[in-house]
Amino acid sequence: MTAVTCIELCKTYRQGDQEIKALDHASIDIGEGGFVCLSAPSGGGKTTLLNAIGGLDIPDSGEVWIAGKRIDNLGKGELANLRLHKIGYVFQAYNLVPVLSARENVEFVMQVQGVPAGQRAEKSMAILKEVGLQGLEDRRPAEMSGGQQQRVAVARAIVSRPALVLADEPTANLDSKTSDALMELFVQLNKTHGTTFVIATHDQRVMGYAKRLIKMLDGRIVDDIDQQAA
């Protein structure tokens, strides 16, 4: 089954008197269990495409389908519900709540979902162990390294087992060793749980982990490489 379908997406932004084409008739299909990197120079459209897939940005035209459901025409409430239950997000800036512990940050999404407290505690401890943070559950973000904070963000993104995880420059604030460890974690989660990953990046090391590399330029998809066949 197809996890993500984008059909002829267009998105234009205005900067003063200039029009910037962030997406220019971009079309892609990503199957379930895919591990895809979107690569582009700064301003090339990769983050706009990622945000369109996640319902964070609505294209001017075209269609976005997630697991067989069209989402670009949904209302704000329906989009919020989709993001809450179907999609996990990993951001460059981690986006952790500074006053909450690692465990509480992971539990936060489940709390909004209405998961009972006992289940939240059990699931959060299990996922933190899976991402290598056993023993650090009670630390707040300021007491953790950048790599540890990003692992908390990953745990939060996947704790509810979404079918799709979107990551925007997830290694941008990490050194090369920590970046490799994070990507190996993504690969393992992809293999173990069949989670579909779509990662926007300009990091060549990250691209090397992808099963499929989609290159963009000026909002257009200019290359689509099956790296497993290469």
C-alpha cells in the first residue's frame, strides 16, 4: 500500500515584489515501510514538501494523500487529529518542553491522545529504553546532550507507533558520530516496526542511509534514485 502520494503540488510564496516557487508541480509516491530522503539546496523546496505531506502547510494546488486518504482539503480540526494520531514529527530544534523530564515529554502526546496514565508510563519507559535512554528518564532537556535530546524527540514521535515519521534536518545540530547513531536508530525502527520515514536533509551522511533519495531544485523534483539498486 502507498503511504504517501503527492500529485502536482504547487506552492508560491511572496517576498516583497518577488514570487518564490517553493513547490513546482512536485509529484511523488512512497510505499509503506519506505525510507526516503528529500535533498535540496537551501530554498529548494524539501521542507515545504515535507510540511505539505504532514499537513503543516497547504499547497496552492495539487493533492496530498496519506494512507489512501486525501488530506490537503481537510479542515484544521481534521488535520490536527490526523497529525496527532497518524504522523510522528522530528524537528531540527528538538521542540522538547524544557520543564518536563524525558519521560514526561514522551508522555505528552499520549496524554493529548487520551491514553490512560498507566499505559503512558509503561509505553514511555519502554520506548526510552529502545532508543538508548534507559536511566535518563527523569532528566530534563537542559541536563541532556543534543544527541540525547534528539533521541527523546524520536521517542516522542514514535511512541504511538504512527505509520509515518517526518524528520526535518534531524542531524543539523549533532556531530557526525551522534548523527550516525541517530540514523542507525531510524534504520532499526524502520526495519523493526515497518515505520515509513521521510527525511528532509542536506547532510550527505544522512542521504547515505536512505533506501531512496529524491533530489529537488527550485521546487521541482529533478532526480529519484533507488539506492538499494545502486
